[in-house]
Amino acid sequence: MPETPGLPPLPDELRAMLDAVRRVGRPRLVGGGVRDWLLGLPSKDFDIEVAGIGFEALRRALAPFGASDIVGRSFGVIKVRGEGGSEYDFSLPRRESKTGAGHRGFAVEPDPSLSDREAAARRDFTVNAIAMDPFSREVIDPFDGRGDLGRRVLRHTGPAFGDDPLRVLRAFQLAARFDFSLAPETAEVCRSMAGTYAELPVERVWAEWEKWATKAIRPSRGLLVLEETGWLRHFPEVAALRGTPQEPEWHPEGDALTHTGLCLDALAGLPEWRESPHARRRLLMLSVLAHDFGKPSTTVRAERRGALRWVSPGHEAAGGPLSDAFLRRIGAPLGLDPAVRALVANHLAHHHGGETFTDSQVRRLARKLAPATIGDLALVMAADAMGRPPLPYQVIIERIDRLKAHAEALALQASAPRPIVQGRHLVGMGMRPGPEFKPLLDAAFEAQLDGAFSDEQGGLAWLKARTP
């Protein structure tokens, strides 16, 4: 099987499967894997569409290659598990027809007789409608997806695009992941679909937001797609940022949504964000998105430094409940709420601490941030500082670095302080559990945060000095 320069070799186990399938059908590599390879990006996403063969014949051809799961006989999809946890999706070409409202309102009918063009026509965007012959490595591109890859444009494949509202959110996350713009005619179709958002199950909404939050290289592109299609209104916490003024001396870049987009792009460009685990990337991106949610409700004209200026006093605290509301709206896991809320509410901590931070300030900050960390907050604050071009941000970054160094010295960059004095210590001193335990334990923890003691021996000495 010859390899085309620039395209990755296929795994040996997949080659064997394709050889077996070729004897009875016409396999094609399809979908996101082909798109990513043509963009020069790594991908382990192997989807194979096999024409000219029925479902049972395809199942028999794949049976010798280990366990196979029939994902949906009615959809004509078989998932084959390879060695080392790899998975390969084999499917039949299929026709889809709209039968009802929403993302699930489709009748799907496998049709092995479809041509390459007919099979590609059901896909959302031209860049996702490119197929490849796995043997000759011929690129099969009936809708000029390669041209749109070069133009960095998302263009819908055909009129069926308007049948599925989820495709607008796919445009949102794909634009952010690949730094693509939306074709004008596709934006127009999306605007005509804005009223169908309520048909989407919240779990599908979250799936697209999660891809945006973990895979974007230019997150602001996604927000622009939502805005130009009229879909931003479905996320009012974000939409309210547009038109919220900021003081030009401190924010020459424009309104609060422009600032947020620049902050998001700055975060995506930080090596530490790109190298972080999936869950941390998600937390940080959503926190930066939400960091100024409190500005629309708090922004006023007031005198500062002898002149009337736009100010947003208390917007950090005001943003916490709004971040909760937004995360519920998009169906995010409940476990994200406390960490995002804490990062939003404390994103200006580096301004409130002065040029230096005391041990007590760092301990208390780490405590307030939990389950997020000072390391997380440092990235959110850095992105915020970088989102105000052309203002320099190096002085602020240096202040953030001092906070990080102080937290590291106290072993608190990645965790919150834990109470040293526990109930068992009170019992060991002969006290019986009762209502007086909690106030005493709370006072001990406050003393620990203030630096009165730093180990168990010191904590016991503190206790003994305050108990009969």
C-alpha cells in the first residue's frame, strides 16, 4: 500500500482490516482524521466508510480482528477495538431525512449503493466531506473541501445543513479549533436557524462547548461565529459583555467582549495551558471566559484620579453567581462550578495584594481558591493582563510570578492549606465532642493561616494555651 508524502502511515492492524474489507467492498477514510492530516495536524481518528457491501457482510469481514461492538445496526456502524486500546469505526454510507424537530429528528437509512459524492453530501462542512482511498491515497473531494482548508473557511456542504441545529455549535468550536472564519452564506443559514436552539439536548450543547474549551487555538473565533449567526443571545452572560464599556486608559482594546476574546486567545497561546491535562485546560478556558461576567451589572461612570472614568467596582464577586448560571446553561459538570467561581471571584488578587504578599495573604488566597489553585489563578491573571493590547503587561506578569514563587515556597501553588488541628486532637486532650468543637477548630485554623504555628506540635501548644 503506497504512502503519499506528508500523510501518516496507517497502523498495521488497520491495514489488515482494510485489506479484508477491500475484498468485499469499497473502503474510504473519512471525517476529521482526513481533514487534520491535510492540515498537517496529528490525528489518531480513523473513520472508515465502506460502500458496495451490506451490514452482515461487513461484520463478517471484520470479525477476525478481535471484539467488535455493533454501535447501531440501524445506523450501519461497527466499532472495532484494536491493540493497545485503539478503536476504528467502520460504517456504511447512509441517507438521512428530516422527520422531526431537533438534533435527533432524523430517519437514517444505510445505503451501500451511494456514490462518493452522495455519501459526502450528508456531512456538515466541506472540510469534513473529504474522503481518501486508503490504498491509492487519492483524495476524493466533491465539494472542494481542500480549497476551503486553504482559505480557512467553514462552508456548509448543502441544503441539509439547516436541518440540524447542532451544526451551528459545531461551527463555533471548529472555528476556534482551527482558526477558521464562517462563509457568508453559511452564516446566513445559521442565522435562519437561531430559533431552533431550544431543540438541542443540553448534553450535546456541552459536548461542543467542551471541545471549544479544551482544543481551541483561537477561542475568540468561536465567539465571533456565535455573534455573527445570532446565536450569542442563547448565552446571555457572554452576550452582555458586548457593548459594556471599559476605561480606554486601562482597556484601549475596546468593550468587555473584545477584551474577553483577547484574553482567551492569550490563554490558548500559553505553553502551560497547551501542555495541561484536559480537565485543567477546560477549567482555565471557562474561567477566563467568565472572568468579567460581573462587569455589565457593575460598570458605571465615576470619578477616579480626578476624572470621570468607566469603572466596575465589585465585578469579581458579581461574576461568581453568573459563572454558575452560565455553566448550568451549557450543561457543564457540576464539579466545575466551585473552581470556576473561585477563579472568577479572585482574578484581581494580584492587584489587591500590593507589590508583595505576606505568608498569611498567600495562605488565605489558596484557601479561598480551593478546589482551584494559585497555579490556576496565575494563568487566569496572566491571560487577563495580556488581553489589553497595546498596553504592556510585563510588570503585571512579574507581580504574578512573585505570587507564584511565594506560593511555591509555602508549598501552596497546587493545593490549599489543610487544618493541622483536628477533632482528634481535642479528644486527645480530654475534651468530649460537642458544640464547642467547631468554634475552637475554626479559631485554630485561622491562627494557622496567620502563621501562629506550622506543624502539629505547634498546633497542640496553641491549643493547650487556650484550653483549661
